[in-house]
Amino acid sequence: MKALALLLSVLALLWGACAQAAASATVLDDRGAVVPLLPVPQRIVSLLPSLTESVCALGQCAQLVGVDRYSNFPASVRTLASVGGGLDPNIEAIVALKPDLVLVATSAPGTERLRALGLRVVALEPKDYANALRVLGTLGQLLGVDTAKAVVQTMQADMRAAVAQVPASARGKRVYFEVSPGPYAASTSSFLGQTLERLGLQNIVAGSLGPFPKVNPEFVVRAQPDVILIGDSNADAMPSRPGWAALSALQARRVCSFNKEDADVLVRAGPRMAQGAMLVTRCLQTIYGATPASASSKVGAP
């Protein structure tokens, strides 16, 4: 009996030590804040669409209780409470949902106020491929799941598929990617610029201007891109811009025009980035034909 009591005492100490070690486990968010991993969140508010999508990709959509007004994928999140936008969060609405985890962008206002109210807030903002994969891993830790590796592997496989199917004749083409009116473009330093580079395309907007700089429309005229990528809501206005009617890309209809749903996929640095790459590939196939670069060496072979 004494031996059993001693064993139970030892086990109790070990369990206590393990629990203490688990409780002290932390993660560093993208604003440098140290955030405890425990307790595993059961009520999550997300204030960034890419983070909302990431939570769901990791299999934890059911834990979401509120999202920002722009989170719309998967469809199930559209029925959740809307708590404002990433730049104008409704603090009272967030608190009323009693979340045990709030996910925000690094630039989100109200973060410190939410923390002062006792909420666990994690700032994460994937701005390129490497960071998108890292954020998935961090979220996996926070959510207490081991699904991040599988999600990343699927993304990487889908990206390889998109790259492999780019038409051989599209390789090296110079492109202009307009992300919003202004016009604001995706430069080589943005994750969209990384997508274009992986697809073997040349971006006419230099990364030194910032990830998504406002560009002078005359710059595009001087650059004469081979292909223009743009949201369909802005595409109709292109010919009316000074000098744009003379763009060879418009004259030859080498334009990839994306609807709102596809544009959402393209502009979010999250688990659907490879799907965005495939959207570009499909458009390039429409413009240049469907013979992939990976098969170009076989063209004309007996």
C-alpha cells in the first residue's frame, strides 16, 4: 500500500509538472506579443479574411463565433456575427461574444483595448508565401490541432500543378496586376508578385515601390505590359484612362478579368493562394493556348 501511495504521489507530481509546462507554453505573435497557447480556444473571433479561411482550413470552423464584414469563405462563416472590419472593429460586439481568442491583423486598431479587457488577442498577418505557411503552423498550435502540415502540403502540391500548366508561350511575359482602383498594383515584393514569379511571369511593378503601390496610369502605358490582370469591376474603365486605349494588351484582349469571388481568392494570403495561382494559369491558357511549359519540349516530337 505504501508503494502504491508513493507511486500515486509521484504520478501526481509528474502530471502537475506536465500541466504547468503546458500552461507555460506560449507563442509569439507578429506584433511581438507573448500569447499563451492554453486553454485551447472554443470561441474564436477573426478580424481578417485570410485568418478566417485559415481557421477553417485547419478544421476548426465550428469554433468561430464572429468574423469581420469581409470574411465570406467558406459559406458557413457568412451566418456568423459580424463585428465590423479589421480597421474599424466593433469592440462591444466582440466582447459580447465572449471569445477566448481574437485573431487580428498586425495593423488592427483596438488590439490593446481588447487585451486590456482581458481577451487573448493574437496578431497574425501573412504577407508572403513563407509567412502564410508559418501562420498556418502558428494557428495550428493555438487551436491545438496537427492539421497544418497536411494543409501546407496540399497548398504546395496545388502550386506545383498551377506552375506546371502555364502555357509555354506565356513564360516570360510582362504583366500588370491591378488589385484595386487608384490604381493600386501588386509589385514584385507582394505575395501576388511571388505568385507571378512562380508562374514564370515578369511583373512590371518593382518591389522597391512597396507591396501594393499606387501607380501612375501613364507608367503602365510606358511599360506596355503583355498581359493585364484586373478585377472585372475595374476592367470596363481601362480604355477611358489616358493613353490606355493604345495598350497592346487591351487591343489584343490579353486581359485576365476576375469576378469578385475569384478576386477574393487572389488577394488573400491564406490557404487558397495556390487556387489563386491556378486562376491566373487558366486565364493564360485562354490567351496563349493550353500547352503547358512542362510539355513544351514534346511539341512537334514524332
